[in-house]
Amino acid sequence: MKVFTTIGELRAELALSRGRSVGFVPTMGYLHEGHLTLARRARDENDLSVASIFVNPTQFGPTEDFATYPRDIDRDRAMLESVGTDVLFAPTVGEMYPAPPKTTVEVLPLGRMLEGALRPDYLRGAATVVAKLLNIVQPTRAYFGEKDYQQVLVVSQMVRDLSIPVEIVPVPTVRDADGLALSSRNVYLTPAERRAAPRLNLALAEARDAVRRGIATPAALEEHVRRFIAEEPLAEVVMVAVRDADTLEESGDALPERIALLLSVRFGKARLIDQAVIERDRA
Ligand code: AMP
């Protein structure tokens, strides 16, 4: 695996591969099996696979965990090497932002609702850095986890609106044996919180059952899921949203055909998210 920390060197290397398909996996590092699943797809479906590791300061709010976000570049490097990633791009903040950027990409209204309302900087910062990385790498395909469901929709809308020539490939959430979605932020959990955290994915299954049993409205489904999560004393519900899976708009009193259920739940220091798309006729 070749490792580059500057845009210039990376571009020079990628110029040698013109005409070959390139699969790209942008990450913030502290990798786990979820990231590696994306990296394997990028390797298997393209001639050349590229991953990036960059903890992007512009997508963290002033009170968020940019400074303490877990980092371990040596371990990440070895993990990417083990799955056959060809190129790693690991720039510094100074390389990506030599001067405070005056241009941002904002996808509206998608980027300001739900997670974007809880974290006003997140989706604008993420869309902007993904646009930058897509311009730097110019991949054929870019791989994103469905765990960050709203991010996938934002990035897909952005590449359509800006005519960025890339195929966005969504990848299903990779989970631990007990169902907890893998996340770099799971390291914030105490052992007791880690034991409690699968309540999040159990709530997705509970919602699917409720839909199957014929629960009638988005409000009733949200309330049902809230109560189910609240039965776990260590869980503090931040957000339960039942939305149309394509637009994330509210659907009034009727459940949409394709339901996106988006959850955000705090366990101690960690705010975890999870998500499911429930197809009503297949629930
Ligand atoms: P992050 O490093 O958290 O910014 O994540 C980088 C990419 O990996 C994003 O596209 C995430 O959605 C994806 N990802 C993170 N966790 C998982 C997971 N458990 N399963 C699948 N993809 C994931």
C-alpha cells in the first residue's frame, strides 16, 4: 500500500492510473470492520482502491469531540494493508485547509434537518470535505455506510446537483455479534453502557414488528420506539424519527411505503446513531 500525505503526490500517483477504475472510501480513521467492508468492496469492484483518513475539523461543532476523536494511524494503516487497499491518503489539517475555506457545500433542506438540526456544522462540513476529496481522488465509485443514512442522501444529492462524475455506493451497516452497529465512537462506552447499547438495534427490530402488526401512523411508531428504548435505564433518547426513506420528509398521518427510521441515543458520553429502512409491504 502506498501512503500519501499531500494532494500533489497523491494526484501524481493517481495520474499513472488513468483509464483504470478507482474505488474510494473516505473515513475519519480509527477503523473497524465496517470501514474494512467498504474497503473490500472498493478493492473488489475496481482496478485500484483508495482510502482516506482525515478527521475533518469543519464537520465538528465547537462543543463536539474533534480534539478527542480516537486516532491510531499505525493500526489503521495495517488494517487497510491487510484488506489490500492500494493507496492511503492521510493529509494533515494544514494540507486540506491551508487557509480558512470560504466556500462550503450545503444541501438543503436535507442537510439541516434531523442530524443536521442536532449538529448544525456536521452535514455542511461533511459535504464540503467529501466534495474536496472527490475532486482530489476523482474516483469511479465512492463507498459510504448506510449507518450514516442522512449523509449518504446528502452526498448523493450533492453529486447529482454538482454533476460530479462518480457513482455513490451505499453499503449496509456492519454490526457486532450482539447487533450493535460498529462505530469509532463505541470506544466512549463504559462496559455497562456497552452492554446496554444493543437496545438501539433491538429498537429497529421492534419497529419492524410494529409495522408488521399494522401500527397506523408515524407518530404512533415514534412513540412506540421511544418507549421501548426508554426501558433501558442507561439510554437517553435524543431523536426518533420516522420519515420517507428517499427524501427524509415527514409523511403526515400515513406511514410512507419506504420508512426510514433514524435513531440517536445517548449512553453516557457517547451519542450513538442507528438506522433502518422498513419497506411496509415486506416488513
Ligand atoms: P467515519 O470514519 O465514521 O466517518 O466513517 C467512514 C465511512 O464508514 C462512512 O461512510 C460511514 O458511514 C462508514 N461506516 C461507519 N461505520 C460503519 C458500519 N458499522 N457499517 C458500515 N459502514 C460504516
